[in-house]
Amino acid sequence: MTAANYAAWQERLKTVSRHHVGLSIHQSLHSLCRTPPFAESQRQAFELGRLVQAEGSEAGAALPV
């Protein structure tokens, strides 16, 4: 995953988690889980998943992850 693509994912996930759009969160996480099975890509996807959880806990809501 390129740096620009990673930054775009970060922004996308922050936006959907902050606005509590449940279906968009599920769609985004499903797309993220379909990243290529390379170690670095999987590590980045895991970090982005943790970002979604952190954003949800900051907002005081349990996100369906």
C-alpha cells in the first residue's frame, strides 16, 4: 500500500467512524480486509482497523468491527 493510499484510507475511516455511518463502516472494513496477503499490507490494514476502534472509543460509541 503506497503512502498516498494509506493516507486516503486513514481519512476515509476517520470520516465514517466520526459520523457513525454503520453501513459505511462495514463496507470500508470489508474492503480493507480484501488487501493483498503481503505482510506489510496486512500490517497496514491491521493498523487502520485499530484506528477505527480508537476513533469509536474517542466518540464514546461502540463501533461494529
